[in-house]
Amino acid sequence: MKSEIPVDKAADCFSGFPVVLGTVSGERDNIITLAMCHVFSFSPPLIGVGIGHKRFSYGLFKDGKDFAINVPDRSLLKAVEICGSRSGRKLDKFEAAGLTREKASKVSAPLVHECPVNIECVKVDEVETGDHVWFIGEVVAARATEGYDRNGLLLYWGDYRVIGDKVE
Ligand SMILES: Cc1cc2nc3c(=O)[nH]c(=O)nc-3n(C[C@H](O)[C@H](O)[C@H](O)COP(=O)(O)O)c2cc1C
């Protein structure tokens, strides 16, 4: 037997959301922790991030031409928490989270050096959806540390987790 779940809790039942650090440049550089990050197309390679209207980052993503997606591993959990709880409005989150800015090859957004994967995106679209705006970017460059831990962080029912057993 199945019982009703609240409509605003239905998405919690998905098996986890990727946890990434979005970076963007503008009046000041910023980092924002994001669980709303999704693939929108393989060819061309399009990835979108959902940013809430109230975030300081919103204006930076809105005004900017590009952004980057940095994939953290579990060693960066503290930095993920700082970038996901403090606003960059008056704070340099690179400094606050002990992260290092790295110059991107093709975009103006800074990369997070400590993240094993950095994906550079040029903004191609924006979609207003309720309380978030999806900024869709075309991947123009990407780099990964050789042999990095591919068990990336997931957000699942309010907890951070990593990928579990291989099923098949
Ligand atoms: C695990 C986690 C996931 C989050 N996912 C999102 C998200 O997808 N979109 C969003 O707008 N905010 C998300 N947030 C909240 C922002 O990261 C947080 O409000 C941040 O302080 C905003 O920073 P800013 O004001 O510098 O933009 C998330 C926070 C955490 C901890």
C-alpha cells in the first residue's frame, strides 16, 4: 500500500542530487554550493544550474556571460558547507572556505583549484521556473585530476552521501 506524500516533498524521493560548487565572476567573484545541477543536452554539451532569486549569486549569473561548475570530493565538505550557508555579498568565499582561485582557460569565472573536476560553461539560455532560474551553459572546456575519487558528494534527504554499491 502507498500513502500520500506532500507535493513539495516528492522530489526528495529521488536517489540524490549532485553537490557542486558554482563559480561566477562579476562585481566580485563568488562561489555557491548547488544541488540543482543537471545535464540538459549531450550534444551540444549543455549543463544547467538552478539559482534562487534571493541569492547574491543570482545577479552575478544573470549579468555574467559564463560560469563554472566545480565538482568537490568528500574532503571538501567543510568548504561546501561554508559556500552553501554564507553569502558572498560581503564575503570572499574563496578566503572564507580556504579555497584557491584558478584561472579558467575559456571563461571569466574563476575555477576552484581544490576540486578534482572543473567544467567551464558559456551561458546560452535562462529559464525562469518558480523560485529558481535555470542558467544553461554550453561546456567549452573541462578538466579532471587523473584518478580522482569519482564517488562524488550527493545530497539525499538533507544528508551528504557518496555513491554506494554497484547494482549491475
Ligand atoms: C547542499 C546545498 C545545496 C544547495 N543547493 C542550492 C541550489 O541548487 N540553488 C540555490 O540557489 N541555492 C542552493 N543552496 C543554498 C546556497 O548555496 C546558499 O544560500 C548560499 O549561501 C548562497 O550564497 P550567495 O548568497 O553568495 O549566492 C544550497 C545549499 C547547500 C548547503
